[in-house]
Amino acid sequence: MKKALSILLSLLMAFSAVQLGTVSAFAESALQASGQCGNNANYTFDFDTGALVISGTGAVWGINEGKDYFGGMSSGDKNKIKAITINEGITEIGQNAFEGAQYTENLTLPSGLKTIKSKAFYNCFALNSVSFPTSLETIDSQAFYNDNITQIDIPENVKTFWWNAFGRNVGNALEKAVFRCENVQFYGFLSGDEFESTMATAGPVGGGYDYEFSWSKKIPDNAFSFV
């Protein structure tokens, strides 16, 4: 009898340890229902819908900027994010901030956003469209690289644009690009992986070309450097 009780007690202790381990592992998950993701930026996350909403002011943390939140998450946490809404008040999205959120299909950017840093949405494979606010000034290197975006419309206030901000290593590349910005500086390397079409199809905005420009006064520096 004592032996049977001893065995039963051992089994109960083992089961309790497994349960505690499970709770502990869940508690260590980086993605919670709410939290801080910038000095003055916070988020809420709906586990049922996969909707991430960011509010506040200033910058969303990015890797190598002293603090990091989403960029440092495990792939399992990032895979839960299906839609990202960034509310007005956020002015910068940090380096690698949402890199690897491969199941994110929808992205809403706020009015007032000025900077999207390097690899902010890199390897977001399911993201197939993005609409930029007119306030945007900088789209950095590989910001949306390896996403599924095929058309872009760059607003008039953009001053810094990297050619490799878009495109893919494998699969769909950009098919249409509209540049409404006249005073823009181009950086980076343009290759066939970024754009499928050729500069022979370029023309003014509204002309139905693969590339459309609003450069009425001068051609921006380095605009065709790597064609």
C-alpha cells in the first residue's frame, strides 16, 4: 500500500512540474496582450484575430537602437501577428522592428510618420500592399525587402529612398513604381530582383507607365545610376 501511495505521489509531483513548466514557458513569451514598444509608444494585441495596434508618440523601438521589442521576438511570437495598425503620433519605425512577421497581411501607417528604418518590414512575406502617408520623408535600405508588394506609390515629401527598399530575392518583384517626390536622393543598388520592368517604360505620373515620375525641374541625383 505504501509503495502504491509513493508511486502515486511521484506521478502527481511530476504532473505538477509539467504544468508549472508550461505556465512558466507561456509567461516568458514576449508577445503579451499589451506592453511598451517605445519610450512613449505602447501596443495592444488580440490573440483571437492577430491584430496588433500601436499607439503613442515618437519611435517604435528597433534593433541596435538601445532598446528593442518586436525585432527581438521569437519567430513563433511574430507568426501570430496578422495585421499591424500604427496610430497617429508615431513618427518613426525602428530598424528591423517587424522583420520576420511572415504572416502579416495588412499594414496601416499613420499620418505624421516620417521615417521607416532599415529592414523594418523585411521578410514579411504575406504583406502585398502598403499605402504611405504624405508626411513620409525616408524609406531606408531593405525596409520592405522580401515582401509580396508589387506596386508602390512614393509620396511627395520623401527625401531619401533606397532602391533596394522593395523587391524580392525569389518570386514576385515590383511591377509598378510611382514617384511623386521631386527633391529625393536615391541610394543603394538597383537590380532585376527589385524591378521586373525596364526604364524604357518610364514616363510622367498618370501615363500608365511601369515607372512614373513627377520630376518637372530636375532628375534626382543617382536616379538611374544602377539601371
